[in-house]
Amino acid sequence: MENEQPFSIRFSENDQEVALEGTLRPAGPEAFAPVRARLDHAADAVRGVLYLNFKRLRYLNHTGFLELARFIAACAERHPSLKLKLVVSSVVPWAPLRFGFLGAQFGNTIVEQYDKAFYPGQGVIENDQLVPVLRTQTNIVWSHERELLRRHGLGKRMRIADICCGIGDFAVLVYKEFEPAYIVGVDHSRPFLQYAQQMAREFGITDIEYQFGDATHLFLPSNSFDFVTSRLALQIFNDPSSILRELVRICKPGGRVYLTNEMTVHNYGYPRHESVAWTYQHAVKIAQSLGMDMNFGPKMFSLLTDMGFEDVRMEQIPITNNNTAIDDFARVIESWEEYVTGELSTATQQPPEVVERLRMGFRDHVYAIRSRRGFATWPIYVASGRKPER
Amino acid sequence: MTSDLAPPSPPGPSPILTLRISVRGLYDSWTHCQRLADYIARFVASDRFDPEQLTTRLSTYLNEVLEYVFRARPSEGEIVVEVGRTDEHVIAELTIPTDEALAQRLRDDLGRVAPADARARYEAEFESMILRPPAEVGLLELVALHGVELTLREGDGAGVIVLTVPHE
């Protein structure tokens, strides 16, 4: 769906970085000469490390690849103390193979696949252990969100992008309810995307496109979607504004960006509310140590406002044990218990007594959900804003 | 009465598209290689899992083969691109009109990209290739680094370069 991207090269002396983007398919050394001149200029202008940023270079022919190799070889001679750091993304499938090869060939070259660790919590977020958590969450949230989406501007036959789509179930539900003209889900977890694809296939849905991608460097065209969503995702990144900038870029002027995030310390369960509160406060701290902000929800209003969105709307999905299927709600909390006391506690090396106390808090939350006299909440914050026409 | 039935041959690729381009048309512009590669890749990948990833890979590989054909300069005639797929692979066949000299060149170049030693040769000769790239170097890299299969089939006055690409 994307149009051909023209080639661009930018040098930032301040960052000692050359960013190459788009399509670079020269016919020969002559056609590559302007690029080589920019690279030589950059190499002359810096000391220590020169970063070559290939994150958005989608196409490079072998002629261009050899010319880059020639530049690296020349650098080794002309600037023996200069290191070249090639920054590549696994989203461009040929890049790790080719640049990894260059890294092995040249002693002055280091290759960094930046999206192997582009946010601190990635290792515990992008694996299939999280699938049951996500699945149950969507089940419970959708019954509330279905109507709420209309209030935030989602209508029929729109072009929709669901960024950080996870296991893709929201995209399926939106597809069924809103009959979009086009819908694409992007995520950086291959296990999630495989699950998404399998689920769509089982439901006989072939019109949802799923892409492996990096939310901070999307290969989606600018100004091309009526409705851009990112649900329960910004809170797990250490640099949410870098994603938000991409959401804005792909949104059409006049279109809306729609976000949901939590305020985990607002999760509540009575009667054992102190135990519940301790667990969520501590879970937030654990998440914080991995760069996540699980209290991000209420901050969205100011973030969207500061970014120049118009008609910013914000509300809360008030999930409680009075308005939600008890078993579903309890299953969500049980899946959190499993995830936080398992994967997350292991990754952050929590002592056994802390894990046990965390576990008790989740169980007390479930008790509150199931108890005839109990009251339990899980509020989710929803915000959307309109991208200005200009 | 008995009969010796041959075992059924494995099913061939399901055809997806066939394109015919005049040799002159291709030579009008170097950028035709990438436009054609991008178009074919996008068409073939459109209904697959993660079409953007498959498009990027297919376009990268097809473009390399088309650039090789562009440089090989066949004489007058038509280049035919036929693309099909099996459960595991996308298979693209590029039929190129050949005279004797070009047929020999295809034989030589494709003969030098055999998968058995492609990686070792690419690594060993990389330094010299940077300075003086051999004609088949782009094809060699496809086999050596990207796990693509390239073979040559010869017909009457034509060579067929067969590119076999795993779906994932």
C-alpha cells in the first residue's frame, strides 16, 4: 500500500550521525557519488564514532551495498581511529544480514540491531507468555469500548491503523463492527503477529493486514489514516512520545489518534484494599525498573494537548465487578498474577517474600471481584485528539 | 493387463502473474528495474502474512535479478516474468532472449553462484569484489546471504533464470 519512498540522506554533526532513508538503488559508482560525498564529508567532520543510521532505508541494491563497503574500507585508511556504528532495524529483513556481514568484514565497523533492545521491557512484553493476558483483557474491555469508540470519532469504512496491535484481536473486533475500508495492525512481536494471523484465518477474515514493524519508525505512509489507535501500549515504552510522533505522522489531517492506557495504582479491591493497593504500587515500581510507566493513563490529556491536537477528548472505561462479567474480570487479574509473579518478577529478580506478597494482593483483588459484598475496579483511561488540518 | 504408471509428479507452482516487457522498454530507464520489482513484489505479497515484509524481500531479490539482466543487455525481443507460488516458496522465472554469447554468459555467471560454495566464495572474494565487482556478484550475494535459490534453464533462443524464495 505504500508508495515508493524517495532516497534522502541527512547528516547531523551534533549527533555524529548520517541517516539514510528510502530507496537507494544506484546503477553504478557515478550514481552513488553524491551519497559518497556526503558520507566522506561526515567522516571528515567527526571524531570517535560516526553513526550510520539505516533504520528507515527500505531498499538498497547490491551496487549500493558495495559502494558502502568501499566507503567503510576507505574510512579505515583515511581515519584509522574512527569507528563506524551501523544502526539497523530487523523490520527491514535484508538489513541485519547485509550489515552483519559488513561488521564481520571490517574491524572499524560495529553493527547495532537497535530494535533488539529498543525499549527496556521488550524481553518480557514480546513473548507468547503474554497472549492469554492480552486475550482476556480485550474480551473484557471491548464490551465497554465498542460504543465509546464512536464517541471518539470511529465510523464505518474508515482507513484504520492499530499500532502495537498485539495479538490483533482488537483489529478483528473493529473489522466486524466498523467495516473499515482498510485496516492494518502493526506490532514488534512475531509470536503475537503469528497468533493474530492464525486467529484471523480461523475467523475467515482475510482483509486485515498485519505487519511486523517498529512503532517508532513505521513503514506506513504519512497522512493516510482516518483513525489511528494505540491501546495499552504507550505505557510500556520508555519513550512514548517517539511513538506518538509516528501516530501523528500517519494520521490524516482531520483524522483522530486514539489512545488507551492505565493508571495501575487506581486498581481497587474491597475489602482487602490495603493488600491490593500494595501489590499494584509494587507492580508499578517493578514495571518502572523496566522503563514502563503503568500510571501513564491520566497524562495523555496534557500530552495530546501539548502536541497540538484539537478537540482532545478524555474519559475512563470504568470496569468494575458490577458492570462486567465476574469470571472474565477475575481471569484478567489471575493472568496478571501469573505474569507479574512469574515472568516479570524473574526478569527483575524479586525476592520470594515480595513475590508472595504480590501474589496475595492479586488474589485479594480476585476475592473482591468474586465476593458478594466486595467491590473491585480496573479503570482504563481513554484519550483521543484530532490532527489539525494544517 | 498391467500398466506401469509413473508416480505423480509434485504439483508445480500455482501461477500468480505473467508480465511481458520489451527489451527496449526495460532499457529506457534504469529505474524500470525497481519499478517492475516493486510492482511484482507488492502484487504477489498482497494476500500473504505480513505483506510488507514479503514485499521488501521479494522486491530486493527481483530487483537484483532485473539489474543483472539490464546489464547483460539481451538483444531485441521480450523479457517474460512469470511468478507462481507453492506452499513454501515464491518462484519467479525470468525468460530472456539470448544469442549464443549471452547464453554462454548466463551459463558462466549462474554456474558461479552454486549454493554449495556461495557463502565461502562471497566471504573470500569480498575485498576484491569491492574493487572490481564481477557481473554475477549481486546474484551471488542473494544465494550467499539471503538463502535464495537461483538456477538457469535453457530453451531455444532463450535463457530462463529461476528465482526460488522461501515465504518466510
